[in-house]
Amino acid sequence: MTNQFRYLDMVMAFFVLILVVSNVASSAKIVDLGFSLFGIQLAFDGGTLFFPLSYVFGDVLTEVYGFRASRKVIWTGFGALAFSSLLFLLLRVLPGEAGWEATVGAAAYNAVLGGISSGGIVLASLAGYWIGEFANSVVLSRMKVVMQGRFLFVRTIGSTLVGEMLDSLVFVLVATLTGVFSWDIFVSLVFTNYLLKCIIEALMTPLTYAVVFRLKKAEGVDTFDVGVRFNPFAIKK
């Protein structure tokens, strides 16, 4: 399918890049904004600042190229995330050089980057990403057909509200169940992650409009998923 289009590979590359970087950032730092909203502390993992961009690219993929292309890209991102986790795991178990151990050390590596190579954060990332991205793609695709291609901002924001809700809830829940996060910040992480991700993508709506318009014109395509099976495991249909 990628051979039919000029820019699909480029969109996929940016999608995968943002996905991997955001998951490294999620493991590296928890940010506390220092104030509360509705009595809930606004704390979020570092990936929250970057991960919404993957939904922007996901919206672009589905809107321009359709669910079938989006499904292949989502699975590509899933594989890239799993591979990056294995790479960080390999680095964690390999013996460190004496100078590095003296200045940095395995403890510092495990504290900052160990999360992306540990079972909990990897499982949480993969589960949240998989459920959220497919939900986002299916909702946007169905809304496009129902709305006959109109009101793009309603489709992108509406699909984000569903996808990001599932992603944030599943990610934090699995990470908490496996001991990555503590239960005392569970509600704070879910609420803040969801709120910030939705706000960031809403602010990115003008950019989404511009990219979608230019890609449709450049590719000469505007895909409507009529009669498409929304099965994430289907290969051809």
C-alpha cells in the first residue's frame, strides 16, 4: 500500500519516532505542575507532552489514507515500541564499564531508563497504545462516513476524547498494577494525562487541518472507509 502514495512512509516515520520518544520520556520523569484542579494534583509522566502528537498523525493517516493504512502503521509502531524496549533491556543487563559505573552507574540507569525496559511500563505502554490508537482510528473513520467528510475538527477531537481516555486509563492502570506508579497518584495521573493530551491535540487542530488538506491534494486521495472491516487483526480487509 505504501508504494501507492508519495508521503505515507514519511508520515509513518514521524508517527513511530514520536511514539518511541514519548515512551522514553514517560519512563524518565514525572512532572508536577505544583497546583491542583478540582482537588486533583496535576502530575503527569513526561511522555504526555509528546504522545498526543502520535494521535495527530493517527488522525492524518485515517483521514487521508483510511483505516487499512492506519492499521498497518499502528502495528508498525507497536513493533517499534516493543523492539526499543528489548534494546533498553539488553543495555540494562549488559555489564557496565568501570568509569561509567563510577560516574553514572546501573542504579541511575535503572531509575531513569529502566522503566521502558521493565515489564510493567512496557506492558502498560503497549496495551494503552494499542487500544487507544485503534479506538481513535475506528471512531474517526466511522464519523467521517456518517458526516460525509464534513466537520474535520469534530472528528479529530471526538476520536481523541475516546482514544486518549482509553489510552490514559489503560496505561496508568497497568503501570500501577505492576508497581511502576503508586496508587496514591493513580487518579491524578489518569486525569492529568487525559486532560493535557486532549488539550494539546485540540490546540494542534489547525496544524492537523493544514497537513490533511495538503496531503489530500498532493496524494490525490480522500479515503472513505465504506464496507471496511474494523478488525485490528485483519490483513487485507
